[in-house]
Amino acid sequence: MSERATLIKPPPVDPSKSSIENVLELTSLSDIGPDVFTNTRPLWHPPGARGIFGGAVIAQCLSAAQKTIPGNFTVHSMHCYFVLAGDAEIPICYHVEHVREGKSFATRTVQARQRGKCIFTATTSFMREGSGGQKLLEHAVKLPEIPEPDGGIGDLRFSAAAQGPIQSQLIEIYNSALSTTRHKERSLTASAENSPYPHEKRTRQWMKARGTISPGGSHQAHLAALAYMSDSYFIGTVSRVHNILRFPSAKDSSEMKKLRDIGNDDNAIMKHKNEIGMMVSLDHTIYFHNPRDFRADEWLFTEMDSPWSGDGRGLVMQRIFTKGGKLVASCVQEGLVRLKQDSKATLSASKL
């Protein structure tokens, strides 16, 4: 890792804080501006990805925005765009703009920049606690029936020797048969059969921050951790519901075992003629429903589905629940999902 990965030499890891708190720590650059921050520690570049892990930039943008609002305001929505791939060897500067200061709502826009260029932008809205009134209209979807998490399983993105800041346990894909097609009406009970319709499948996982988030981190640290985790295996849902490997080389590696463990049909994968040529996130939205009523270091369940893909793009919806069944966030992501083209159809122009 280059020394240029941070503007300032990283301090020692704080043992009183969780791994995710250390990973997402920001340093104020008050000499540059009143609301400018930078990553304190180098950021992770996932193997095979074009840039740094998007969840880290999402979370640090949220953290930067949270540092500029009154303590009685809490985030309720965040709308993000991935503009350029982030380079793990270059520091990121987060510039926070105060867009609105209202009685009930406050708005911040954060630009993440590398070498003066914007690589990511996020507009975040905060709501004053209790401003919704005493009488409320309330409803929420329920937690699906799912197997309990196994605390002994770690994040599949990391090796056992290099534990990441989150733990995740992927569950077998749920192949829903709960819809009525124009061809025939099918059973209204869940089916374990492999549905031929990608939009009916649900990818699922348990996840949590590793260790215990410190009391000093307050609810803001849990929200930043949730933002980080919300990008875990997100746009990859599009390829998974089509039984296509994101990284073709995985056909000849231990990745196949991982895919079997999470419910992909390895025979279908091996026989699939298509391969992913390029897959990157384009935008990311999070709606926080109970922002002060959950812990990110306790198991959270996520369920994702893809209602549509086409024209080289794919859309994924995600719901995040506490283990007790409370819906704490809903997320949406659109990404570039291009198949590997035949050599004759390959364009020489820029990919984006």
C-alpha cells in the first residue's frame, strides 16, 4: 500500500473501538476548509474490482455529513452517485456543503474527491427528532421466515487470515413462486424449486459489524456501519439470479464452493454461456426507517431482489431487518451490468 493512500500518517488502531469504526475514521482538514475531511486509514480495494469498496465511500460521506449537523437531527435518506472509480492508493477529500438548515429537516451534499476530481457524490437529508408529531401513520413489512445466523461464519469477501470489519453469512437463494404469469397461475406457497424467472428470486444474508461498536460512537457509528454494509453483494444480485459468475475465473477456483454454499446451482453456472464482462455500481439510495433503534454490531438480515435488468444495466432492491424483525432500512441500487461480448461486437471505445 502506498504512503499516499492517506494525507496524514495513520495513527495506531484504537483498540477501544470496533474494526468498522477504525476503518471509517475521518480526519478533519480545518486548514483547508471548515467542513472538509479525509480518510484516516487506507481503504480496501476488493479483488477484481475497478476501485475501492463503494460501501466505504458511502459510509464516510455519511460520517462527514453527520459531523456538520445538530445532535438532535438524524439521517433519514441518502442518495448517492458513483462518478469515477476510487483509487486505493490516493487519499480522498470529503467536501460537505450546507444545502439547507430547516426547523424539521437539514440537507447536506458531500463530494468525495481525488486529485481534485469528484469520484462520488451524496445528498443526505436529516430530520429533527420528534418532528413527526405524536400521532403517526405506521406500517412495515415483516421479516421473512429464515434460518438463524451462524456466528461462526465470517465474511466471504475476506480470508480467515485477514478478517474484515463485517461478518456476513449468505443464505441460499430463495426461488419465489408467488407470482401469477400470463401463461399460468402457480402455487401461492414458497417453492424450493429453481424458478426460471430471475425477478422472482431473492438473495439473502445475515451481516453485522465485527466486534462491539464503542459507546462513544453513538448512533452515528451504527448508521455509518449500516451504510457500509448496505453495499455488500448488492449489484451482484443481478448476476446471481441469472446464475452467472461475476468473475469468470471463479469457475476454476474455490469460488464455486462458496456459490454452492449460498444456493447457486453450480451445474447451471457451469453450463451458462454468458459471462459478466463489466459490473459496476452507478447509484445507491438508502432510506433509514428506525435510525436510532438498532445496533449494527448485532445480526441484521438483508433480502435483495432484482425487478429489472436490460440495456446493460440492472436494478436491485434491498430490505434490512434487525434479528427481532424490525425494518431499519430500504435500499435501491442501479448498476452497469454488461455481458462479455463476442469479439466481433467488442467496441474499441471507452467502456463508460
